[in-house]
Amino acid sequence: MRTEVNFKTINRLAIPATISGIAEPVLSITDTAIVGNIPVDGLESLAAAGIVGSFLSMLIWVLGQTRSSISAIISQYLGAGKLEEVKNLPAQAIFFNILLSIVLLLSTIFIVEEIFSLLEASGKILEYCISYYSIRVWGFPLTLFTFAIFGIFRGLQNTFYPMIIALIGAVLNIILDFIFVYGIEGLVPAMYLEGAAWASLISQGVMAILVFILLLKKTDISLKLVFPLNKELKRLVFMSLNLFVRALALNAALIIAVREATALGDRFIGAHTIAINLWLFAAFFIDGYGAAGNSMGGKLLGASDYKGLWKLSKKIITYGMIISVILMALGFVFYKPIGHIFSNEAVVLSTFYGIFFIVILGLPMNTLAFVFDGLFKGLGEMKYLRNVLLSATFLGFIPTLYIGKYLDWEFYAIWIAFVVWMLIRGLALVWKFRRKFKPLVQNS
């Protein structure tokens, strides 16, 4: 059956994917906003939440790449009408991925102080980092499990169920944040930063349970480990390894940015925490069309429908750019109020307002990168995605950051480096897509 590429089919996937995608940054933003307003050591708590959040995001996105690999393979087999051939693949992939995550979790829990010391945390901020991480880290395998099942649904062209689960998780996290951080007089003591960690952990557990139930009830795919190994497991492993290296490069940029902001001082890491959370929120908002490209692109490729694939690329980038323009307008209209959501510290806010315009102006470049990134994952082009990220990070982001640092640009250097980073990523993906698929369209 031919896949229709139109506004309705794209947005049927993109809108739920957008809502689902923003759940994770909403969790981080909620923590940031609530933690930033803690009456005791609010600035130190905000800095610790930002440092730990960045490190945990690195772990999740490095090992969470199986989601995209599963989605790509399932959507391609769905398009080719051969889904039965890969029904036992997800269980095998998820089992090994979760096992690896537990090993990594156990290996980091004993060197927490050394990890955050490397990120320039010290004194009271380091103490808060250790206590916050020691609770939140146990949600790491739960999040990976949830992400992997989201990948199965995405490959089956279903982004609705992940959206429902993500919404439940986000709402639950917000409610628990208020209860655990500030407490309820006579019932729940105020736990401040540790309360935010418990809220996140419980939400992640609930999401994992619910998504597992939905997979059992709504699909024919089993998570029972069955041998022999699926023939596509080798391709999935290599795709995941390429994305693993890519995620390391991606997170190298994010972690270096956190380290440099922390080294500048408390007000800078506080401002950077707010800015990066807003940047990630916008990224996931735009990434809904990348998710649609991921799901539909793999299916169209599996069906060898190159004209449909070309049409899809044009439509998703157009819709993504419209969203980015709307977000830019909202950013400038609510420039001052946005900052006050996250902190009442005057020094943090003045520092944040100094670079927020760079975050806003970079949105169209982010759109180009995120939308084509999702499309390329659906096409299985993981090796090229790896090479692009390595080049953008080590030939773009890092040189720009340290040249800016040498020129005394201070905090501006970090965010100008982000702009250069995203520009290289977006342009490289557009060039590759046109070079590879335009001849196929002309010959089909």
C-alpha cells in the first residue's frame, strides 16, 4: 500500500511526536524552575541540577540510540511488507541495551564525586550534585527501556501511544515536584533538591510500566527473548554503534559547554542551565517533524518510493521552519518573563538575558539539523550522521569556543559555538540528501 505524503499523514505522526518529545525537556525544565526557586541554597541547587542533568542526558542519549535503530529497521520492513521477519528483533536489542545500562550505572555510582569534580563542581554545589545524582541515576535503565519501546511504536508509524505515556510522565513529575520539593505541611517534609530527584525517578518508573503494558496490549511484538539471533541484529548493532559514537561527540559539546560555564562562576552555570533547557525544549518541539521523517522516511525507502521520499523532505522542512518562526516570535515577545519562570536571582537573570537572543536566532539552523537528522535515522544513514557530528564538534564547536575564549568573549563564546555547530550539521545533511536521492528521483 502506497504511503500518502501530505499534511494530514505527516502531522498525524509529527504532532504526537512533538508532544512526546518535549516530555523529557519538560521534566528538566520543571526541575530547573522549581529548584531555582528553592528558598535555601537556590543558586547552588540550580547549578547542581544543571550539571547532573547534563551528565545524565549524556548517558541516556549515548545508550538510547537503539531506539532510532529499531525504528529504522521496523519501518523499512513495514514498507517492504516483511514485518514478520523482524518481530523477535526488539526483545533481543532491548535486553542487551538494558544489561549494558545496568553495568554503566553500577560503574558510575562509585565515582560520583570524581565525575562531577571533573565538571568543575566544588564545595556545596558538588555535595548537591552527589545527592541529586545518587537518586536520579536509578531511573536511567527505566528511561532507556521506555525509549526503546517508543522506537518500536515509531517504526510501526504510531506516535500516539508514546505521546500519551510522555504526557502522563510529565504531568506526574510536575505534581510530585511540588509535593516533594516544597513539601505538604504535616504530611510530606520539604526535601528540596532531593525531592526533585525522587519526583523524576518515580515518574520514569510509572512511564516504563505503562509503555510495557501498551506494547503487550496494542502490538503483536513480544519482548520475550527468543533465539536464534535475528539476521538484522548485526545491522542494528552497527547502526547503534555509529549513533553511540555520534552521541559521544554530541555530548562532548554539551559537557564542554557546561564545564566552561561552571568555570566562569555560579551565575554563569545558572544562566546556562536555563538557556540549555530552553534550547532543548525548542529542539524537541521542532524534532516532531524529524520524528515524522524518521517513521515515514524508513517506510518510503523500504517501498523504494523515492519520489515520495523527496516530497516528504520538502514538506517536513517547511513545516519545521514554520514552527521555528513561531517559537522565535514567542521568545522575543516573552523575553523577560521567560527568565523569571526559572529563577529570581538577579545576577543569574542578567547573565541569561545577555545570551538569550543567540538561542532564539539560532532556531532556524536547529530546525534544518533536527529535521534532516530524524529523516536520516529513518533511512539508516547512521555512519554519515556519525561523521557529520564528529566534524561539527571537533572542527566547528570546539575551535569556535576556544577561539572565543581566547578573545575574551566569555559566556558569548559558548553560545556562538552552538550556532556554528548547528549550521555545519544542517548544511551537511541537506547536501548529502540532495546528492544521494535527487538522481534516484529523476530515474524513478
